[in-house]
Amino acid sequence: MSHPKPQSSFSSTYGHLWFVLPGFAFFLAVMLIPLILAVGISMTNWTGFGNDLQFVGLDNYTELLSYWPFYRAAMHNAIIFLAILLFQHTVGLYLAVLLNEKPRFMQFYRTVLFLPVIMSLVATGFIWTLMLSPNIGLINPLLQTLGLGFLAGNWLSDPDLALPAIIFVTAWNSMGWAIIIYLSGLQNIPEELKQAAAMDGANTRQIFWRVVFPQLSPAFTALTVLTFIGTFRTFDVVYVLTGPLGAPNFATDVVGTLIYRTAFGGSSFSSADIRFAFGLAMALMLMLVMAGFCYLLIRVLRSREIEA
């Protein structure tokens, strides 16, 4: 009677790594290798055309530190982030609380409110470009009908209105995430906690702020970090609504559009204006800054969760 051969110690110890290998190979091919190549190219003066390039070390990064358009675009990203964050932690939370009461047609409301999230950002941009148009759009006539005609304007061509219009469209597009995340947090709160607070004499408002809201700290953390990442990666909506130049007069320029036209140019750019390596340096710098801020946000907000 033959006995099965014992497995080698290597196979029994490291055999599971064969299951990890396909995923690691994919990560290596589409993430790690391109990232290493990007770092190398960012240290050259390559324009993106031909093979004429010279190693310049950290010159692109040094120039970037005093490059005013980068700070202007990052400031627009920061304004969008703060506005969207405020909107999601107020309106989004309020709608989540209403849905948590399980009204009639709850599933329908959830579907309608989450629908903008699953729509293509390009399609969203085209829809709102038409709606905000001063000639054929629906927003200005609607304001006239409601007696708010004084609020009508050239939403995408007025420097004072263009960025608020971008913020409004972005908030509309991303509000579903806030509702779903907060609704999930609300449904995970034990009813016993609220019942105990009510038995101790707490009213509805006190129960929400002293019992419910502290339990939403994990949802608050997740939503804040995701919003930060999403708003600093903003590109599609701005590109479709106001173009790669962040019109009018760079009033809606964000880091994504700045990187795009620096690396690939635009309709008003000549090939001499394209600086692919500098655009890569800009993208890598943005990645490092975002990673640092995300780390700080998570550390600060997680400590708040522990205290809560």
C-alpha cells in the first residue's frame, strides 16, 4: 500500500503565495512599474514628443514650489472640498435621518437620491451645461417662475458664479454617497441606546446629539476622507462644464485640469507649451500631498472616534 508523499516544507509554508501572485502581478504591471517610470520621467525635461530628453534632477519639483497656477488651482480644490464637506455633513445627514425613519416609498427615494452617483460624470457635465445655459437652459427660467429672477445669471461665464456652479453640480453628483454612508451608520446604532436615553428624560434633539451623532463618528471619518480624495481628483465635471482652461479666466481651474493642459496641451496651446515631465511632477506632488493630508485626517478623526 503506497503512502502519499509528504509535502515539502516550502510548499506547506509558502504555497498560499501562489494565490496572491496574479493580483500582485497585476498591481506590479498597472501601478508600481508605471509609478516608477513616472518618477523617472518627472526628473527630465521631456515634452512628450520624440526622444530628446535630459536629466534635470529635482528642477521640476523646485519650480513647482513657486509655480503660482498650481497654488491657485489647489485653492479652488480646497474651496470645493470645504463646500462639499459642509453640504454632505448637513444636507446629506439630514436626508439620511429622514430615510432612517422608513417613510413610505423609501426604496424609491433612496434610488432617486443615489442615481446621480452612478451616472457618468461626463454625462452629468453635459446635462448641467445645458441646464445652466443662459439661452436654452432650465435654471434661469425656473428662477424667473419662482420670482427669483434676480438670482439668474451667466452661470458658467461669470467669474463670480462659475465656481459656485461647479460646487453645486459636484454636490448634486456626490450627495448619494453621504446619504448611503450615514444611513448605514444610523441603521447600525442599537435601539436600546436611544430607548435608554428616552427613559432618562432626554428629548428627541438631545438623543440625536448626545447618543446618535457620536455613534456616527466612523461614518463621519469615512465620508470626510472620501470627499477629500474625490474633490482633489476633480477633473471630469470641470473639463466638461468650463473646459481645460478652467474658464472664465481660470476661475474654475483645478489641479486636474492644470495637470492635463500642462502635460497634453489644449486648443490654445502650441507644442512648445507642452511640458509632459513637469505635468508628471505636478501629479506626483499632488499624490504625496493628498497621502499626507489623508494620513492626518484619519489620525485626527480616528482619535475623535475613540473619545466619542
